[in-house]
Amino acid sequence: MRGLSSTTLTFILGTTAVIAVPRPNYLERDVQQIGFDCTPPHHTSDLPLFSLEYQATFPEDILHSILKSAAPGANVTEKKVDGSRYYYDGDLLIGYFNDTSGETSVFPKLGLLQPGKNIDTRGISQYVSNVGIVPNDDTKHSIVRGKTLAATQITFGGRASAPADYLLESIIQRNVPYEDQTYAVCGPGTKASFKFGADGTVKSLQHKWRAARSKDSTITPLSQDSIQRNIESQLSAASITSNVTVKSIELCFYDSGNQFIQPVFRYNATVTYPFGFSDEIITGYIPAGGEALEPLPSLNPPQNQPVPTSAGNRGDTLTNTTATNTTAPPNNIPKRQEGGITVGRYVMRGDALSPQMVTDANYFWEGLSSTSNDFINSQYYWEEPFIYENDAWAFVDDVNLAFSEGHGNVDVFATDETLSGWGPVYIPSSLPSNGYGPGAGGSLAYWIIRSCLVVQSVIDYPDSSQAFTPWWPVMNGMHAILGYRTDAQADDGSDMENVGSSLANGVSVLNSWLNGVGNTGYASIMLVCGHDDDTVFDIGNVGKATCLKNVYQY
């Protein structure tokens, strides 16, 4: 995501410079158009096509066994709604079966997980062989290693504990045989993720699988030239044409979860930007035969979607009566506060990818609001620096849940391409000195920063304690800050909608983010110790942070 203007950009954590990022002299070089660092694949024989049949229903006895492992000792209660089943530990949703989509999920109580070394995932074999989980059909499957969830924590002024692994993901990857090889099934219709804990049992589950049958197919693959022209046309139609390079193109079979598993060419591209901000990652899909049998994800945003408004310096016209209140006692704001949870969404202005960022913000709100009436759409603004700086008390710190999206890099993100340096906000130096949250007289409990690299993890620094340095001054009564430790995709389909709906259903904030980001990047979270399993309705003042925990994926 993106960047500032001389030759080197130094990011400051407190008063200590920790990283220098060289940047191209973007404004003084010719703008590059769409380039290709790869050759499109060459296929000649007709491509396979599959029709989707019955939905595999995850076996209920195995589901209950995983629920017990995910929340040991919990008094689990079941709630049925129109054929769907939801499993709660108090107000915390730890699992569900969705009768409409057929999806089954289990979310672990993260605060109860134990650290482990060389986590054993061999138990995946019992699930692969169960036809209730993986039906016998005309596709193949294999087992691949997924992400690892790790964590460490530190007390203020102390040293960070050694990073430890807590969950290791094992994925049943669906494949299609073609031309003496196998190619991956991609798309949201197939999910089979099992995350194992230190004791070798499954603690987390995401499953969605429909049987597939081969259809007579006369789909002739596009030529290499046609593939390249289609990619260029798709990027151009989305106004993504400057400084973009296609890095890879591969054949996969897109499972929509609706009617078909159809062949597509999936490509990944990067867009480079000035000022030291990270490259943007773009993923697109081209129908492998030239015509899609059902809709594929589009880089073009939906028409007539709501867009942010200009914030104006609202703080200039209001009186700040609370920002100096730094002595608010912990837990002085009740859970599920009367009137609902206030939400602020802030999107980078003026960028070629701003329309895609607006789509993310709208999907996030749709996930929240279509699932629960407990949320208030308090603020939806184009970003500007003052939203996070001296006027933060009237903006980002005036809501309980904030969603920010713009290009980023280590401890910095952009707000407005029309401003000098694209309106960078540095963490923590640009923010109010007393931070955000009820302890600073504000309301912010959770802040989602959907920007590349902003929330670095302990494994991203030679000295792991440095990962916490920028966040100590920020968290003054807040519970958690959620982001990415890596580059993230600009186009994430409906991932942000999934994050929103999980939050609204009562899944913990951490699990909502960790499971919702999918394959768009590697998550990193900073939270106040002991609040691993808080839901978005837990917004009480937890006091000035004296112990921070970093939960991250690698």
C-alpha cells in the first residue's frame, strides 16, 4: 500500500528510528503501464467443468467433539434459528452451522490455548477419510500446511516473552486432474481448514463442501495472447493501469458454491507507489474459455454503492470537553451499551484504488448491520490526517469500533492522495499524546487498520520488544488494534463482510479478524493482555495498557 517523497523515509517509534525504507523518485520518472513479469500458461485440450451437487453436512458428533476441544470446560448452549445452529459460551459464539450456506465453523477460546512445539496435525487423516466431510466425487484432494498462529506478550518496561506457537492449520486442498497434472480449486465454495492445538486436537474449523460431478465440456482454453489481452482489459476497465506489473498467472478451478466449478486463469499483480508505501497486491480472474458460466469476482466496485463524505474539521467547531479526562476508571462503560455500538469508517481519498477500498468499507458495514441491529453507522468519511490527530476526539476516538483503510507501511498509513505526501499518519507521533480510548476521554475500543504492514509482529524485528513500542502510547483504555504484518490484497471479495458478520454474531474480535482475512494477508493484532476472547460488545475501559500481547500469523 503506499508512500512519501525524498530519497529515504525513516519511521520513528517514539524517539527511536527503527527502519529506513528507500523509495523510488516516482514523480520524476515516466509512468509505467501494465507490465508482465510472467508468461501466460499454455494449454490445448478442452478444460474440465463440474456441476455442484449436494452439500456435505459436517458430522454433528465430530462437531461437538471439536467444540469441547475449542472451549474446554465451557457450558455450551445451542440456539437454533431457521435450521441453523449456533453454539455459545455465555455471550461468546464459539461455533455454528449455517443451514443456508452449509458452512460449519468453530472458533477457539484463544485465552485457553497452550503453547506447543512441533504441533502434530496427523489427526487430519480421520477427517479426510470421512465422506460426510469430503464426499466421494469427481475431484481429488491433498493435504497442505496452512498458517501458524503464534503470540508473545510483554509488560511495560520489560522484555517480550519468547514467541510461541498455538495453532497450526492443516488444509484439505481440493484439486482437479487435467493434462497429467492436478490444479487447485479456488474460490469460496470449498473450505476445509482444521487448526490443531498443542495437544494434537482440532481447536478451530472452517468447512464448506459440495459434491461435484464432471460435465461434458467443450471449453477450449484461451491462447496466451488472449489471456494477456483479457488481463490488460480487466485492469484497464478498473482504472488500474499505472505502475502495475502482473507477477503470476495460473490455471485454477473456481468454486462459487452455487452451480459450477469452472476453469479460470487467476493472476496476481502488484502496483507500486511513491513515498515508501508498500506495493499493492491485486488478484483477478479471467474465464479460461473466454466466457464465465457464472459471475466471477470483479475488480470493478458495485454500482451506486454508498460513498464516504468529507469530514470537514468537525473538531474545529465542537468543544472538546472530554479529551483531558485521563482518569476514567476501568469498566465504566457497560457491555452492550444502550443505543448500540458506534462505528466509524474512514477510507483513503483520491487514489486509483479508492473505489475498491470503499467496497471493503461497505462490505464491512453490511456484515455488521445485516446480522444485528446493535450497530450505529456514526461516521463514514474520506480520510484526512486530522481524523487521527488533534481532532481525533471528534472522529476516530468518538466511536467504539473504527475501520480504516489506506495504503501503508511500517507504523504509517496514507489518508489522502491529494495532500502532500498523501497525508501520512505516523504511529504514534501523529496521534494525540494521551492516546485513544476511554482512558483518554474517548470511546474507541477496537481499531481495524486495513493497510499493508502497519501492525508489525514480534518476528518482524531483530528485537521483538520493538514491535510493541509504537502501540504503548496509543492504547489508553482500548482493547485491541487489528491489522496486517504483511502486504494485503486490495481486492478481498467479501472477506470484510465476513469479519463484520462474525463480530455482530458474537464471535470474539480476534477470531473474527484472524478467520476473516482469509488469504488476503497475514494478520497481526495488538491487544491488552487477558482480553483475547472479548467480543465487540465488550467496550469497557480496560485502563492504560501495562501489558500488551501480540497475536499474529506466519
